Amino acid sequence: MTLHISLAAEKLGSIGGLPITNSLLTTWVVMLLLALFSLKATWNMRMIPSGFQLFAETVVGGLYDFFSSVVGVHVKKFFPFIATLFIYILVANWVGLLPGVGTIGFFHDALFIPMFRAATADLNMTIALAIVSIIAMQYFGFKTLGMHYSGRFISFKDPITFAVGLLEIMSDLSKVLSFAFRLFGNIFAGEVLLAVIAFIMPFIVPLPFLAMELFVGIIQALVFSMLSAAFFSMAVSHEDGEQHNRGAVPHGA
């Protein structure tokens, strides 16, 4: 038996012309797990939490305090989105490490096709997450500053300001690539490492590498959500500067 590693997610079938890949199937599993946990945690909420509700409130409260230190006063605007990003990416990363993911499957044309593959080890998924994050950045910018936010990209005051606007557009587009490839590269590399180690020495030896990948899963979810939070904060930071300037004019007069 030879080790086969595919950069792209393998196709399992199709539904109504929509290709179903092993990473998409894992994504549905992650979504189902998160939905079931949310229902369980909020099914019978009490003033004095216990069980799933206590765990959920501890996680949400801890994340809120953490992201407050990143985005400050704007945390209430961004928290639902960045917390969802963190939790989804973390669970998706960790589900990819469960027994059976990458090992349960079938043979097709002498190649082994796994039924499940880490959702974030698919570049399509990480690009989609990056695009959603950048779109959310623009949404928060326009929601907070209105049409004044468009001056960040398009301004005809002078050639320098116009050139800076073009650079801002290129910068936001490049964020999609940096977000997507950073997350994909780290998770896919870990998946390949575990596959190679397990193929060569399947017993005991992979355990330290598995522990390392658990840590990497946390770090990558944290990096993605923290960078998103920082970019959201930058998008609305002009509001504080404009308010400061408006307050400073009468004082100087």
C-alpha cells in the first residue's frame, strides 16, 4: 500500500450537480456539532448555570474579555462575528484530528479516497472564510462611518491621496490571500505530517505530533480571529480620529 496525499479535496459524489468533497462533508459535521452544542447549552437556561450552559458561558465570557483587549470599545460590534470565527475554525481544525478522519474511506482506481478530510485543509474553505472576513470588515466600516468610509479607497483630493486609496484596495485584496494561505498551509502541513508519521510508524510515535497539532489548531484559530478583529478595529478607527479632530477645532479657536 502506498501513501497518497492530495492537495485538493477528493470528490465523493454530487447532489444536483453540486460536487460533494470529503472536506465539505467534514464541514457539515462541524456545523452539526456546533448546532447541537448550541441547542444543548441554551435549551433550558437558568440564572445559575451548570453543565453545558456553564461551559458555554465560560467560553463566551473568556473570549469576550480576550477580544476586548484587542479591539477595545468596539468589541460589542465585532464580538459575535469574531467569536464565531474562532469557535468554528478551532472545532474544524480539531475535528480533522479525530480518529477516522483521513483513514476511513474507499478505493477508487487503486487510490484510497478518505471519507473525511479536515475542513480547513481545503483551500476553498479558507478562501471563503477570508472573503467573508474582508467583506465583514467593509460592512463594519460603512456601518460605522457611512459613506465617509469610501474615502479610504477613493479620493480625488490630490494624486498622493488617490494613490494611497489604490494601495488600500490592493492591501485589502491581499488580505484574502494571506488569510487563506496561512490557515490552509498550517493545517494541511500538519495533516501531511501526521499522515507520513502514521504511515511510517503507526503506533505511539504519532502522539507527540498529534498534541502539537492540537496546539497549532488553537493558534491558527486565534491568529485568524485576532487579525480579523484588528482589521475591523482599524476600519472604524477613523471615526475616533474624526471626532477628536472636530473636538479639537473649537478648543484651538
